[in-house]
Amino acid sequence: MQLAAPEIDRSARIPESDAAVRLGFRFGNKGSHSSRTLMLAELEQLMAGTAQKTDAAGYLSAIVEDNLTDKKTVATRRITGQRLRELYALDPTVPIFRTLRHLWDIDGDGRPLLALLCSLARDPMLRATASSILALPIGDELPRQQLAQGVGEIAGNRLNESIADKAARNIASTWTQTGHLEGRVRKIRRRVQATPGSLALALLFGHWLGLRGNRLFQSFWCTVLDSSFDQLVHVATDAKRLGLIELKRAGEVIEIKFGTWTGVK
């Protein structure tokens, strides 16, 4: 039976609350992308060289003392640690990072999307400009100026034109690292493939922010996965087999619950 899809919600606006902050979401008009990209390579190096039970101090030590991210100077290592903490928290007591760490080892193919979802949750600048990418038709070229304007809108007068342009380039690079864009100079929109782990995380973020049932599949977080409602429901069956979610259908209604790894029911 084909399920009726709810209306797509491409809005990246998240109501700021103490509960959302405790989960690991970040708010404001600043963002790590004014100076860095997704830092996917550094995150992969760090995750590969640390255990799941590593604490916040252990991650910082792995970056600064052990130089897992392969930086030449101590100063650069410290900045790398700061930026990675901004994007991912690197603290298992923060639910967003704890779920990222769990899924990282389960869903290798989904790692770029897992990193992107967490960065969107924690970088207000990246989140505010996401619609410039997600609304772009597959095969179209990204208007770079449009992205720079989006940066200016969230940053206001805080960033000069040069820094705003750099932030736009960093943001475009991030979406290139995840596969949403392709090309060095001309950035062309491409479609990515949802994976069980990335879908589980997108559904979880929607759940944390108050969505339930079918609406979970059409949240902003799921639009990042470039898949139709029916495609996402299909991927959800794989997530169920991996024990990441519980999936039940009653007529046209879907019920999603989460495993103990998330800390929610």
C-alpha cells in the first residue's frame, strides 16, 4: 500500500530552547564556516584513531597531543580541535555527538551525510544557507552570489564582504564533500543517496524537535537526503533491520520509535 506523503518542509528554522541546547543544537548568527568547512577528513581521522568510549578530554588530547588530524603545529592542532568541537561537540555527554559516534561505525557509506546533519544542527550559518543548495534543481549550477547573500543575511554587519565570500566558498565546499555539489569552480547540483544511518539520524533530529509519524520523513533534516517519501520509507526498513529504529504501519500512518542507543523511546 502506497502511503500518502505529507507536505515537504524545507525550513531550517529551529525554535531555540533550553532542551534543544542540551541536545547539542546551537543557535545565533555565527558559524564555523566563516573559517572552516565540514572538516570531513579531520573527523574521519579522529574517529578512526579513537574508541567509542573516548571522553571529551580524550578527543582533545588525540588532536593536540597525538596529532591524529595530522597538523604541523600545536597552534593549528588547537584551532582544529576548537572547530571540530564547534561542529560536532566531541563530547559523548552531548546527545548529538553520542548518536553520531554510534552511527559512524555502523554506516560507513553514510558518514558524509552523518557529518553534514550534525554540522547543520550545530552551525547556524550553514543551516541558514541550506535552502540555497537543497532547493537547487539537480543538474543546475549553484549561483555563488546567492550563497554569499545568504551568509550576509544571517551575519549582518558582523562580516565584511571578503569574509562573507570566504564563508560562501567554505559552505559550497562542505556540500561538495557530501556529494550534493560537484565541480571545483562551477558547482553543479547532484543527488545524494540516503543510507540507513543518515536516515535514522535525520528522523531522530525531527523527533527531538517535536515531529511524529509521517511528518518525520518530510522534515528539513530528511530533505538533506535528496529522497522521496517512498524512498525514505524503503530505507527505513533497512534501518529497522539494523536495529536503529522501530517501524510500524497502521494504514497510511507510520510510527517511528528509536533504540536505546539514542536515549529516547
